[in-house]
Amino acid sequence: MTFISPKTDFAFKKIFGSVHSQKILISFLNAIVYNNQNVIQSLKIINPYNPGVTNTIKDTYFDVKALLDNGSNVIIEMQILNVADFKKRVIYNLAKAYGNQLDVGQGYMMLQPFIALTIADFVLFEDIDKMITKFRFKEEKESVYYEDELTLMFVELPKFKKELSALETLSDKWIYFIKSAPNLEVIPESLEEVSEIEAALKIANRANLNNKELEEVEQQEKLMRDQQGQISFARNEGREEGIGIGVVKQILRQIRRKFGKISPEIETQIEQLSLEKLDILGEEIFDLATIADLENWLANNG
């Protein structure tokens, strides 16, 4: 048996965000967000696309979005590359998602809590040893929280060092699954005993994907490897400008595969993006369904 990486955009959404993923997502959120407690019994997975309310506000694309039975909303993002101002981007996405709950004329009592869960394949907080961190509004000197409405959570995958034989908690097993699924040849007994993780592994089994899905996964995995290699080389060699050209070529190739021929105007806009914006576009390209979506993204990020 071989398994696709849950870190890719396609795999993460298929495993955690499809119409058949409710039980899987409930188990995952209870493990990660609620510290292995059986808090969430049901949820509704909803469209993760979060449009701007005006032409001046950026659209955002989450990997998974769900409304929980306790009234809270959760938005989940799997992030492979540590791009510039990423922490600010996470705050922006959470604030906009929270504010977009209200239509004109609705009162503030309609607002429901929001949790932004980011799974990062890199270290964000060098001075914190904890793998899972949680941030909320808190009085500067007192242990008093200001309305438990907004929560930022991060899972830093490189900080997880446990081997398969050392897994203890449900959160251990879920994080091991996300980090190590491609390295497995069978479903281990310790993971199989959690029915939701077993189901996630069956979804991730390459043998259960059709040819179109396999092609999509392979394209994303290749793009992910290329981007990681190019960015690493650029930072090591100090050749940001030259490596940016390589990233542009990779993204243009991916866009043409998805949409066919593109206009010279769109190509020029992409060539003029900074390396950081190219990184973001590389992450979000699979969320763009049409050329119009791409044009809108470029208008907001150019």
C-alpha cells in the first residue's frame, strides 16, 4: 500500500473537507483543538471560499471550514512554505472570516466564535518548544480573557518527533498521520484502532484514487517539491531574483495545465509578483476554479 501526502491541497481537502469527512474531521478537531476531549459530536462542513465584501477586500481560500455543534466556526489551513508576513496573513483571514458573518443591518449578537487552525510544515515560533500553541485576547497582566471569540491555533509539524511505537494520545496519532502517511506501507495497528484515522488512510490510499485524481495529486506533489527546493536554494545561495524566474515558470506551467492558454496580460502580472506572492499563489492555485478567479486573485494581490 502507498499513501498520498495529507499535506497536499488536494489530499487535505479530500480527507478532511469532503461530504464524507464529518466523522474524520470531528475526531481530528477533538484531538487537536479540544485536547483529546470528546467535545464535538457533530459539525457541518461548508464552502471554504471566503469572498471579500467589497472590491477592496481580498478574497481568501481556506482548506477546510466547518460549523461546530457548539456554535463555533473553524477554519483550517495546511501551509507548506513559510512565506513573508505569513503570521499577518493568518490574522487577516481570521478577522475577515469573523466580520463576514454579518449582513447589512444584522446585530453583533449574531456573531459566533471563530477558531483558525494552521498546520505548518515549518517552525513558526523558535522560542516555544510546544508543538501546538493557542492564542487568544488576554489582559496584559491578569489571567482574564476578553470575550472568547477569536482563537489562533498552530500545529508546527517539525516539532513532532515521536516514532510510531511512541504514539500515545489521539492527537499524537493524527499528527503522525499528517506527517508520515507517505512513508507507510501498511496501516499500522495503532492507527487502525482509531476508526477515523483508518478511514483517512483508506482515502489516502493511492489504489483508491481514479486516474484524474492521481494526476492531480502527482502535479501538486511535484510542484510542492519544486517550490521547496527552489526556495531553499534561493535562501542558501542568496539568489532571490534568479530563483524567482524558476518559480514563475513552474506556476505558469501549472496554470496552463489547469486553464489552458492564458493571455499575455495575465502572464505579465504573474511575472511581476514578488517571490513571496508567488509562494502564496503556488499554495492557492488549486483553489482557483476559473480564469476569472485567477484574475481576481491577481487584482487583489498584485
